[in-house]
Amino acid sequence: EIMLSETYRRQSAHDEAAAAVDPENRLMWRANVRRLQAEPLRDALLVVSGELDPERPEKGSPVMYRTFRNMRQVVQKPDPEWENRRSVYLPIMRGYVPSFLQAFDFAEPSQVMGRRDVTTVSTQALYFMNSPFLMKQARLAAGRLLAGEVAPKDRLTRAYRLCFGREPSPEEIAASRQYLNSTEESKPGERWAGLFQALFASAEFRYLR
């Protein structure tokens, strides 16, 4: 009943008249903009790339053990076959938390936390620029787009729909085409991967509006 209510389904669009009466939004005349937590943000990347495995596993993840003799410790890492599982199914161990979850305020496994921190730090932007996982999803999303049945003239619209659930504005189309035509990369897949990486790094991809 809550999810089907008018209040729950409101958008975050600003309304001058409502803001004048209730500037703090106590009466919930609009939705509050909020950032995706680490797990749904990671899942969103996998959805766009077409790699998300939504099935619930029948058993826990097998774990690989790698010993670093110089450091005298054992590092636990989940099996690579679990890379595309929903984040809620990933095994979380005290000695190892996936780097993506660490960067976006995942709760510390060794502590009891009633509420997660919500930070905005430079390492999060750097993750979107340099993470092998994120760049892999961008390449997969580009391959998915180019291999699909979408006409070349409609590919930009499709990319924005996949990432943002909306069509691009004329300004966004012009900027995206300028990038795709001016980049030095010779392969179309790399150019589109760069565009997808830029869309992933945008605030709109990371925030619910």
C-alpha cells in the first residue's frame, strides 16, 4: 500500500508554490533526492552492461585462499564466477570486502552499525575513472549496444535510456556526438565504452530523483 501511494510515487521535481509553503519538504510534496547505496549502484552497472545474474544461489560462495608469505596473512576472495551475482548475495568477510562496496560506504563487517555513513570523497570519483571493474562494465555495455538491433542513429537514445531511463536532450546529443567523433580511439567499441563510462560517472546515474 505504501509503494502504491501517491506520496511514494512522487518525483523530485521542484515546485515554487509548494516550496514557498513547505521549504523543508516536511509534508512530502516531492521526493527527496538520495544517492544509491553501494549494492544497488553496483547492480545498476551490471544491469546496463547486461551481465547481472539475478538468480539466488543455492549455496554460499566458494572462497579462494591466497597466502602472502611476506605479509604473513591470508587474504580471502570470492570465486570469480560470483562477479555478476546481485550484490546482496556476495559473501562479506572481515578480511575482505569488495573494493566497490568499500568505496561507497559499505558498513564495516567487524562493527555493529545501525546506519551507514554517506560520504562524498575523491576516491569515489577516481573509482569511476580508473576501476577495472567499472571499465569492464562500460566495454560490455558498449558491446551490447553495438551488437543489438538498434539503428546507428538511435544508439545514443538507447544508451541514455539504459543509464538514466530517459531520452537525451538536444544538448546531450550534441555533446555526445562531438565526443564520439573527436576521440582518437579508432575502434567504435572503445569510443562507446568511453561514453558509457562518462554516463556511469555522472551524478544522475548515482542518485535517485
